[in-house]
Amino acid sequence: MNTGDTAWVLMSSSLVMLMTPAIGLFYGGMVERKNLLSTIMLTFGTLLIVTVQWVLFGYSLCFGPDIAHAIGSLAWCGLANIGINDTIAYAPTIPHLAYMLFQMKFAIITPALIAGAFVERVRFKSFMVFTVLWTTLIYDPVAHWVWGEGGWLKKLGSLDFAGGTVVHITAGVAALAMCIALRRKKRAIDGRFQPESVPLTLFGAVLLWFGWFGFNGGSALGANAAAAQALVTTTVAAAAAALTWMLVSSAEGKNTAVGAATGAVVGLVAITPACGYVDVPAAILIGSVGSVVSFFSIKLSEKLKIQDSLDVCACHGMAGTWGALATGLFASKAINPAGADGLFHGNAHLLFAQLASVVAVWLFTFVGTYAIAKLIDQFMNFTASQSEQEQGLDLFHLGDDSAERLYANESAVVKLIH
């Protein structure tokens, strides 16, 4: 074991954990104040429930001994047969438990991302049931395919440095499937969301960017050159994407702070699968193009009347898809000998493997998520009723309207001063 590598992965695990409440803040700033707490609780709930699921059997399904190149065995259920001083082939310089902990944070944040597709109109208990089923039946198999020893996409040669396919494509496609599967309900307020607290959204975006250093850099699984490369490409891609979003939106007279924050997050998503395999110029291009892809995907979603509340499919599914394909174009063994050369470095097979990975994960995730959503909605009424939406999910589901009262008190103070 290497103490430096262990310290870096443990710290990265903490950074990635921070991203889940950061998502809650990022989403929370874009909903009505009467739904702020319920929105944050959707993400906090995933932190609680996936932690337990992961330890009991999720980790074993993802990374346990391979079964038919499709799923891990149950050999490590409840972390059985994992000693405190054991290491693992995935990361031989750190404790096995440290690797398990790091991968847990990826499993947690993925369903939290999906929640943005239906904030203000989904029941908390139903989403918790969905989270357990979806993580077990969708996330765990896909993670094994792409990252697990013996996984069929890994054997095909597909690359995903930090979760562009495993996390962002699955979350984005699941969001799309949920929007189509759940019956449409008239919103209490028609039209697109008007952000209630732009500073809260910006704060969430900054925390996400900070946590992403652990997300991408920690995926090097050591304090090494690959980690440094991943951190540099990550921050450059995010900055390029945010600037591109501002430029494109300015052309339409809609340059906003929320747009800049969204652009930065899109850049982080796009670079995630490639961050440890590409150079800085490629990272700038990946971030910029990802921003354009997501920007116009939102417009397409509006035209198709897809009820994706916070554009999860456009920002995560589409940017993640572009990032996965871009890895097949720009990856270079000169940057990371453990990876592979992409098309622009003379290896067309990698692009084929990335395309196959994207298609397989899109199809599997969409069909599986649609079925899970329909099943839960049949027995638990996944979507909140019109009266619940009007009352506000903070009060109806959590019995707490403190966010609403806080804003009301602040308004009263401001009026008194003036």
C-alpha cells in the first residue's frame, strides 16, 4: 500500500460526497421556495439509502467476481471477505475498503442527478423506492460492464475515466425515460422554472466544481500524474464550457448567471470520461462543444414538450454522450499509457468501442428505467397530485415550510426598512 495514494483517494471520496448536497443546492435554487427543502431532501435521501444498499450488496454486484461478463457475484455482500488490510486488483496501492468507499460516492450521486427531472412534482417515498430499484437494476450492471473486471464493455475496449458513461449517461437517459413514463400533470405554475435563488444555484455550482476535482482526479486512484492531468483538464473544460454557454446565450439576448453556472456543470460532465486521457487543447474543445450540444438539446426538449424540469437529459445525458464519443476521438496513450489512442491518433477501434458503449447504455437504461417508473407509479403514484403541488411539497411531504417562512420574514424586514 501507498500512504500518499490512500490519502488522496480518501480525500477524493470526501470531495465526491460533497457533490450530492451540492446538487441539492444547485437544483434548490431553481425551484419555488415552497419546494426548496423537498428538492434538497431528494438528493439527501439518495445519500442515505444508497450508502446502505452499496454496503449490503451494490458494491459486490458492481465489482465482485464476474458472472458472464454482465454482473458481479454476491461474494462481497455486507463487505464479507474484505479484510482491513486487503488490497484489490482495481487499485493495488490503496486499501480495498478505500476503493469501495470511493466508488460508493459515484453510486450515490447518480440517482440524485436524476431527481432534477421531476422536482416539485414527485413523491419522496416513491423516489426512495425508485432509487433502490434503479441503483440495483440499472446502475450496478452498467458499472460492472464498463469498470468491472470481466465486464463486456471493458473487454471491448471502452474507456470511461471517471463516470461519463456510468454516471452521466445513465442519469440523463433515466431522466428522459422518467419524463416519458410518468403521466403528465398540469403544473401549479405554467411555463419553465423561474429560479427562486440564483445565489444558491451559483453556490451549488461552485461546490460541484470543487467536488469534481475528487470525482475526476480521484479516479486516477493515486496521487500521480494522471490525477494532475485530470484536474487540469477538468477545470479548463468547465471554464471553456461556461464561456461558450454565455457566448451562445448572449446571441439570443439571454445571458444569465444560471446559464453560466449550467455551462460550467455541462463542461464538467463532458470532460469526465476523457479527463485522464486527453491533453488541454482537447479538453477545451470537449468542454466548448459539450456546452453547445447541451444548449441546443434544451431547445429541442422544449420543442418536443418533454417535461424535464431542470434539463437533466440535455445537461447530463447529451453532454455525457458527447464526452464518451470525444474520448474515442481525442484519447492519447502519450497522455495516459494505461488508456488507448483515439481516432485522431490512429486508432478507429476506440471510437467504435465508445459508440457501442453509448448505444448499449442508452438502450438498457431507457428501457429499464421506463419499466421501473411505470411499476412504481402503478402501486405508489409516483407523481404528486395537483393539490399537493399547489400546497408545496415541503409542507405536504415533510411537514416543514420553514424555507417559505424564512423568505416571508426577510421580505417583511426589507419592507420595514424601506
